[in-house]
Amino acid sequence: MNKKIHELLKIKNNETTIFTNKVLKMIDDYINELEAYKYNLDRDYLRLEEQIKELNK
């Protein structure tokens, strides 16, 4: 499991919340989906940027 996820789940007084492996897996899967979505947005942005450059030539 991603170390960042575990760090984010800590409570300020150093007690940690108890999450089942299923919930942690769901959180990890959701993060992976968001990263894939961001990757696609970045790729589309770069493609559109190239098209704008071509139009401005």
C-alpha cells in the first residue's frame, strides 16, 4: 500500500484510524483512477497545444 495513504490516515494526536484492507484497497484504486484521469487530461492538453501551434503557423 502506498506510504502516502497511510500517512494521510493518521490522526493529529498520533493515533491511527482503523481501516479494513478493503477500504484501503478502495482508496488506493480511487487514487489510481484519478492518476489515470490526470494522465489523460495532460495528454489531451499537450495534443491540443500542438494543434494550436500548427494553426498559428
